[in-house]
Amino acid sequence: MKLDRSTIDRFLEPRILRALARLPLTSRRVVEGAMVGSHRSPFKGYSTEFAEHREYVLGDDLRHLDWRVFSRTERYYIKRYEENTNLRAFLLVDCSASMGFPRQRKAGQITKYDYACHLAAGLAYVLVRQTDPVGLYLFNNDLVASIPAMRSMSHLRRMLRTLDEAAPTGRTAAGKALSSVAGQLKRRGLLIIISDLMDEPEKIVDALAHFRHRGHDAIVIQVLDDAELNFRITQTCTFRDMETGEKLAVDGGEVAAEYNRELTAFLDRFKKCCFEHNFDYVLANTRTPYESLLTAMLSRRKR
């Protein structure tokens, strides 16, 4: 596939493409589609999506003769179908205001949203390269944008433009948005959630259970800044909520231990939920090069 460099260089740098060159993304569970590659399907035989007719040649499966056409033309034609993929994937990317952290960045530092976009771009590229359809949902407190699953390079460019043009804004309601996506999907597939998951854990846990009940496979990538994962503030300072604007003055030295306890419990809640549903859980620190995280994640899933 030839890439349009002017469109996708921002997210798919050459080092990313090299890192992902031979890594597949597979589903661990049965998903809908024809038997192709390494994924399993509950269905056998041809796709149900008709594409065109062609003339019968010796050796063709007679089950696919179109007898209606024969009755009109007295010529034998075979029904051809568009081959279904074995895997249909959707990227669910959080674009709420909290994903814009940190607002004031040091040299070389990126926001959680930028990091999420790079991860989404790499995964979308892998899926399109292996001819699996991939779609995109952007969400904050509701669905912001949706792109149906397709598998062309022009479709990949459309998804990357959508990611690039969006900006972190609005309050988080990840649980509500994820449940909304679950209600829209008619076919089972692989759902890749990329978010800081800054919402009430129980609402997100309920949404993940909804995915599992509907037969989906899922990868949950929780993206957090290093400053969120490692509380190093020792002096008194004022924190401001990026979504509500609410301010809170705290003594860093006094709250550090409690913060770390609460953070550990917060992360463990999602890890436990994903383990129970046989979903992958990945904690992404934005200090980790995204190509390193992607290659490690895909290599582990391949094994």
C-alpha cells in the first residue's frame, strides 16, 4: 500500500511503520465473518453480501449458480460475494477535556489525547494492512464522531484526519458513551478503548460487561500522564479540574500517600474487570514511546 505522506505523517512516522511492519492484531474470541487468516468465525461458506455475477466455468461450486438468471437467459452464472473479513474492529478514543492534560507542556511532552491518537493510528494501520475493517468512535460525555468500519488506505486517512481535527473538550462520561457504542454495533468484533477512564469506575465496568455480554473482544488502553501516575508534589499548590474548572488547594506532602492508595485502587478496579472478562488491559504512561508500547502489546497478544 502506498501512503499519502502529507496526510498521515503526523501520526504514522517512519519509525512507527518499521516497528509495526510484521506485527498482526488478532482477536482471541469468535467474531463474525468468513474463515480468513488466523481469526475464527462462527459461520461457514460464502459471505452474504452479494457483489456481482460471473459466467460459470467448469469446477465452480454448483451451489452458487443463480437459477433465476438461468431461467431468463438460459446461461449459467455464478453469484460472487464480497469476502467478509474475519475481524471487524472499532477504535473508541476519548476526546474529553481531561485528555488535554498537561495544558502547559515541557519540550517533547505531549498530551494524553495526542498519545491516544498515535496509538489509534498505529493500530488502525495494522488492521488496514491486514485487510480487516476498522471504524472509529470519538467520545466525551457523548459520541462526538463515528466512522463506519472499512479497510482501505483512503479510509485510514479519513480516520486520521478526524483524530487530527478533534480537540479535547467537554466533560467525561465514558461509561455512558461506551454503552451507547455497544448498543449501535450489530456484529461482534474487537473493540479498542483508548481513554484515561476518568469516570466513575462502576459505570465503565458496566459498559465493559455489556461488551462481553454481546460477545465482543476488547482491549482497554488506559492513558495517563507520568505526573498522574507518580505524585511528586511536596509543597502546597492549587489543582484545577480541566473539565469543571473547580479548584482545590492541597498540601502535596500530606496527600501524596492517600493519592497513591486511591490511584492504585482505581487502576486495580479496571485491571480486575478486564481479567474477569478476558479482555486485555494496558496501562500507558505518556513517557513511554508509543511505538514501544504498541510493539510490546501486539507481540504479547500474538503469543
